[in-house]
Amino acid sequence: MSGVLPAWLSALLSAFDLATPWALLALPLPLLAARLIPAEPEGGSGALRVPGTVVGAGRSGADLAARGRRRAALTWTLWVALVAALSGPRLVMPATALPASGREIMIAMDLSGSMERRDFTLDGETVNRLTAVKRVGTDFIRRRAGDRIGLVIFADQAYVAAAPSFDTAAVARALDEATIGISGRSTGIGDGLGLALRRLDPRDAGDDGSGTKPGMKAAKAVILLSDGANNAGQTAPKDVAELAKELGIKVYTIALGPRDMADADGEQDVVDTETLRDMAQASGGEAFRVRTTDDLVRVADAIDRLEGGRALAPPLPLRRDLWPWPAALALLSAALLLASRRGA
């Protein structure tokens, strides 16, 4: 049959579908009713009999017959259109397949006062650390389409800037709008990691490393970035990292800044690389050292590969409802029937 019909018509018919096809069983009901319900006996009606001469004075027999045929056609059009609308006609079109991995990632970002230090270069200009992190971080988040990503900001206190969501654009926007000083100027690394772990449900955490298959646990990870040492909060960073290991959640740490505590020579606001490395090892993750913007880009690419394994999810069908068209035809037929009755 497809070889007989034009290509466009064949494609249209293949995409056509009915939401409730059983509604079409109502089509012959008027015929069944006319056959099964007995006719009213002669003289049983309360209608007034009008002599044919009176009727003929107003309209000829041909006019009355044509009027009856029009009313019958409108009645059947009304009924067929109403049943067609109830059957729910629609067009089913495949949607574009989206990448999916089943991973959940929380980004925990240090927003302490030291992030204001201008020791990074971006597009040939010297910028502060936060500006460089925003540029690279928002790009990383947008690349993770198909993941469920959230954002935690920590300084004196930790708070959730973006709850875990598949809307990566919204999470990237939350990172881009982050402001230094909104939660203090100290560095509470332990509290930041602890809050990130709480927003990742540990009941279905896993570390399969190749994407989630049906029935498998979701892979979860925390990416923690800091440019200082833990000097605020109520929890020790290493203790929280060990808890992450028990929950099956990897922690990737990023030590940001050109100098660290090992070679600080008394300099303030330098990164505690050793603690961040111990946290990553305790949780089963990896530690990264970032001194320049190029390093930051390479680290983002490396984590993107480590938390890869994305594949195209099965496309979900998009349905376009067509029932308003037969419903509108039924309404129009009813209006014409009513108009013809009033004009009788």
C-alpha cells in the first residue's frame, strides 16, 4: 500500500495514531438505535397535524425534501465529528535523542575572600580567580547535558545555590551569578562537602564508571574546588571524605592557586593542597592541581572524561493532538442545525 500512495501521504499515515480507538465503536449507535427502538405508534404523538395545503403555501415538496437532507447531513456530520474527537486523533513524531548517563554531580565551590585575588589570565587579561572559575565551570556544566547537576557554595557557611537538576543551563547560570562575600569570607571545606553529600541521595549511589543501565545504581560524584585551607565550619574535611567513601560517592578535589601551603613562606590565603589530595584519596576520587587558567581547562576536560560514559537515550515520541479539529467541526454542525431549526 505504501508503494501506491505518495511519499508524504504514506509518512503522514504512518505517524497517525488514536489515543482512544475504542471510541469509534460508537459510530453505528444511531443506526442501531433506529433499528432496535420501536417507532412511535400512529396517533401517539402530541404534535399538531398541519394540512398539506398550508404547508404547500409556504414551501414546495422539493424544498422540504432538500431541507430534510441537509438536516440529516448536518446531524451525521455532527455525530461523526464528535466520535472522531473522542477517539483522540494525533500525530506521533520522534524527538531528537538526548545524551543521558544517569550520573548525579554536585559541584562544591569555595567562595571565600581569597577568590578575589587577581592572579589568573583570561583572554589576555588578568582576572580574579572567581572569574576564571566561572568561565571554565559554566562551560563544563553545560557540556554535562543528561546529568543531574547541583551547586553548593561554601565560605563561612555552606548553602545550596542550585538544587540537583537536569536543567544544566539553570545550574550554569547560578554559578555565573555567584558573588564573593554572600556567605562569608572564610573557608569551610568540610561543611561544603558535607552539604553536597546530603543533596546526593546515598540510597542509590554507585560508581559503575560506564553509565547507568536499567536496574543499576546511579553514579554520583562531588567536584570540590578550593583555593584556601579549612578555617571555618564544624566538620573536618578528611572525616567527611571518609563518609563519602562509605556512601559510594567519589570526590574530585581541585586545588586552585599558584602557591600552596608547602611553599607559602608565610604567605596568607594559599591553598591546602595536601588536605585536598587526602580527601580525594579517602573517597576514591582524584585530586587536581590548578595554577593557571589553562590548567583549569585541562582539569575540567579530565573530569569530563572520568565521568563520561554518556550515550543517546531512546527518543521519546512527541504527540500533537488533532482532536480540536473534529471537535470544532462538530460545534459548527450543531450551530448550523440550531440555526436551521429556528428558521423553520
